[in-house]
Amino acid sequence: MDRLVPHSPPPCPKRGFIGGVRDFMDKKITDFDERIVQVCEILL
């Protein structure tokens, strides 16, 4: 799992796994993340 993201070695296995899943899903939830950021900016 960690070998999928050699450019960013994980500080710990759990974070490495989450980071790998995050990198894998980034292409699909980019718009969703942008909406979350906008909502957070509005709330803050």
C-alpha cells in the first residue's frame, strides 16, 4: 500500500494508509473538497 506513494513516505502506518486512500480518491472528490472548503470559510 505504501509503495503506491513513494514520493511521500508515511510517518506512521495508519496515516500512510489514509494518505494513500486520500491520494487515490483526490481525483474523484476534488469538487467535493472544494465545497467543504467554501462551507468552512463561510462558517469561519
